[in-house]
Amino acid sequence: MYLIPLPSKLTAQDGLFLIDHYTAIVLDEAQDDTDLETAKLLQLEIKKVIAMTLPIKKVLRSAGTLAENCIYFEYDDMDGKKEAYRLTVSSHKITISACSNRGFLYGAATLIQLCRLSRGEIGCVDIADEPSYANRGYMLDVSRGRVPTMDSLKALVDRLALYKINQLQLYMENCLRLDGFEEIWSQTDPFNPEEILELDSYCNVRGIELVPCIATFGHLYDLLRSEGFGKYREMDDTSPGETFTWYNRMRYHIINVSDPDSLTLIKGILDQYMPLFRSNKINICCDETFDLGKGKSASMAQKMDYGEMYLCYVNQLVEYLQNKGKDVMIWGDIVKSHPEHLGNLNAQVTCLNWYYEYGATDETVKIFSDKGLKQYVCPSVSGYSRLVNAYDMSFTNIRDMAKLGNEYHAEGFLNTDWGDCGHINMPSLAIPGMIYGAAQGWNVKDDRDFATIDQAISLVEYEDPGKSLVGLLRELSHQDIIIFNNLAFFRDYKIYNQTYQDFGISLYEKAKEEIMQASEDQLKTAVTRCSEIFNSLKQNNMGSYADHQEEMLEYYLAARGVALMQELTLVIKEREYGQDVRPLDAPYELAAKLEFWLMDYCQSWRTGSRESELHRIKEFVGQICSILRKYCKVPLIKINS
């Protein structure tokens, strides 16, 4: 069975239910407007599959007309399980039984998949289903380069709902229009308050809680680099993060916790931000506070250790929000790295326990459960700093974190989509990881192998009868040997003389080593394979569906872009590091190919995203092309590799 998520209990029966022009969607008399919206969603999705618009009716519970040829929404107390549902398909009627709006939505979502798989000729089946995790979320970074349009956000919400995700967080640093902060948001294509209110309402209809998520401690580049608010930052004007690079924006610019006015500033931001959401939850982030105690708060650091300083600020902020009735979340990395202070964290805070790599273990998760703290486990779709998501790592990470969280009684599962390096990765490349996260958050017992999951996503989401699309994307990710992040570090060194030190390691030297170690054969094979994958994508049936053509264009761009990054690596190996390799193109020819790719990339970006920080991607490609053209004016340096 190719359903995603996989139901917890499914029993196939003999027979078929055939949807036809006389089939009606029938609501119980007591059902409300939210259930009507679910019925309309079901109606729309069935129409997409078989070009029939089923009528929607509401009838008395005692009506005798329900015996034949309908899809009936039937109230059942479900033993009080708010998100559980039963879906019964017989040869004469389909019944969705639930006790809540979400239960009916999730039953309809499963029926939509059955309809897609069977083209409206649905095999008789009994499904009893409920989630492993009560809280199943998705977090999208909208602050590090790419700000989505409202249309694309609503399309994402529809997708999340159909895969039974019930929370959405939009990570924000700078992209909301708040009064008095015009200096911060005026260059970012921000959301306005009305748009957030509209999105919150739209999410609510789709059974999704829009949870506010905003940086309040670290990652405050635009706020703390401004003229008006720069006085509140920890590091002074001589800090190494002064030159804008994607890394510097990520690494530096935390609030000065020794200044009481800093807390007042953040409270003022939150007071404008919180009323836009109906959720009683809020994620105040507070992660990666790298420079705490190293600048203006150094005198405070002489009296307190790092963990004490951190919690002194965080607990004040938490108390302020709790007094306003909020359930507070923070990213768990700082308290996790200072376990001696875990007992001093406000006990009602939910720690968002993020881990994005291979190798999650019991210790990754049990540290919070051992202290009796609430936690969500947080894996990643692994698209940050690269053109194609690392699907092998992502799916393994998602599966491991889901199972560990379930074992140690985590309260939620939050899959993350970060936008490091200007959000160079395109939105459609994250969808397979989003769907697999939804599958594991709903049913942690789903142990289907990744090849089967790839086929299921290809068939259910992309209507690909060959079930090959996601497998092609996975194969494309294997060709991304030197990822965009390595080349960004090269650009930062070459243009800005930025090398960075992370725990005593030069990140430029690390990237240089990876570039030098990639063999000529590896890189050239990857370029060839990208071309073959591109051609296979063109032959895929998905490209013929109007609803999926923009996504297919992004897949084409990814295949072209990965190939160009590997070609660029060959040139750098020869021209910068003197290795004896033969690039596939002359530098000026590669520059032209990159600029042609950039033109198409910009067009795709503008289809689903605001202009936002596209200019930084354009600047990067322009600088790389300038370097390439200068190579043609200087002699080669040859050394033995």
C-alpha cells in the first residue's frame, strides 16, 4: 500500500466503490463551517483526479437517503481521540467517522490518496487511524533570503494538511512590518500584519496551528546592524561579522543581555508580534548565542558562567510571556550543551531538540526526558546551503529522531527547512522530506524502506505512474559532491578575505581541502550523470501536469545547477590550487553558462517568492563569473597533485 502516512490499521475487503456523477458528499446536520471546508477540499481534489464535481449536501441524521452512493461524514465519539478517524469503503457507500474537525480532515485526506491511486475506483477497505505524535509540525525559514508569496504559503498549507501535519512555524528575524522598525524590514519584502492574520485564519480552516516563531536573542543581524538599534548588540563595530556574508549573518549579532533595555526592546517586538496569531504557543528561538559574554556583557561573564548568563535572560523572557498566557518554546542547543544548568530552566518551557545529521542516539534525546523537561524532536529536510536536499541524510535523520522521540515520550515532532546561504535551495526540493517527516510524525511504526517511500511519494504526490521521480531526485543529490556552501566559503575568501574560525578550524581551509580531495573523475562523472538525470526528468510524466510544471522547472534548474557547481570546482582546482586537472569548459565559457542559469533561476524564484534577497544570489554568481573571466588573463600555475 502506497498511502502516506501509512494508517495504523488497514484491512482490505472485497469489492469496489465507484465514484460517478451521482455520488454526493454528505455532511451530518451538526457539522460546522470547518467541516464544510473539508468537504469542499475533498470535492476539489476528486475533481482534479476524475474531472467530476461531486455535490455537497447536509442531511438529518435520521434521513434514509444515505444508504447508497455517497461519502458520508458521520460523527463518532472515537473514545475522545480528537485526531483519530475511521474510513470505511464499502461497495455502496464511503463513511468517514470522527469526533472533530481534524478527524474528518484526516479521513478525507486518506480518501483523497485512495482516489488518486485508483482514479476513483476505490477498493473496499476498513481503516482505523490515529497519530503517534499529537504535535506534528513543519518549520519554514522565511528570513535568510527567500520570502514566499502568500499564494505559495497557502499552497504549502494545503499540502501540509493533506499529509496530516497540524502545526506550521515561519521562522522570522526581519521580515514582518512592525511599527517603529521600518529601518529593519524596509529592505526585506516583509509580510504585513494583515497577511499574517489572513494566513493564520487559512491555517485554522486546514486544521493547522500557525505557531509564532521569532528570533529574540541570537540571529538578529538586521536589527543589531541598524543605526537605530545597533547599540543593543553584544559585539562592537570591530567584530568579525561586520562584512556581510551569509556566514557572518548566521554567526554573529546577539543581543547584549547586560543592558536591561535589551529585554525591553525584545518585549516591545513581541507585543506587536503575538496578537497576530491565535495560537497560545510561541517559539522564541534563543539558539546559537555564540558571542554571549565576549563583548559588552564581558563584565557580567566574570560573575556568571555561560549557562547562567543565558538562562538569566531566557527565564526573564519566558516569565514575561507566560504571564500573557503563552506556552514558550526555545531551541534546545544551548541548554543541551550546558546540562549542569538544565534544572534552572523554567520547567514549563518546551525544548526544541534539533539534530540534523546521521547518527542520532538515545543520548541525543534522553537528556531532556531525564530532567523531566518537555521536548519536541526536530530533524531536517537537509536543504540548507546546497542546491539539492541531501535526501539520504534527511530521511535517515527524520526516521531516527521520530523513533527516539517516541521512545522518550517527546510531546512533538517538528521537521525543519532552513535557508542558510541565501536559501539557494528551491522550495520544491524540500517536499519529499516534508512528506516523509509527515509520515513518520503520524506513524513511527512505518518501517518501509526508502526506495518504497520514494515510489509512494512519486505516485501519491506527483501522480507519476512510473514511481521514479523522487528516486531521480535522490540520485541527483548524490551528484552534489561539492555543495554550494563550499563555493560560498571560496567566494568569501577570494572577495572579502574572510576565512572564519569555528572551534579552531578554518572553514575556508576545510572547504579548500574538500575541493582538492574531490577527484577529477568524480566531478566529471557527476556532471555527466546530472545531464542524464535532466533528460530522465524531461521524460517523466509529471511534467505534463499543469499543477506540477513549476516544480519540474525547479528540478531542471537543480540538475543544471549541480552540474555547474561541479564544473566550477574543476576550474578552481586548476586555477586556484594548481592541481593537474582538465576542466570541461574554458573559464569564460563556464561564466556564460552560469549567467544563463542565473537568468532562469531568477525567473523561477519570482514565481513563488518575493524578490527579497535574490540580489545576494545574483551578486554571488556575478562575483564568481568575474573571477572566472580574470583567469583568462593570467598564466596557469601547475604543480603535481
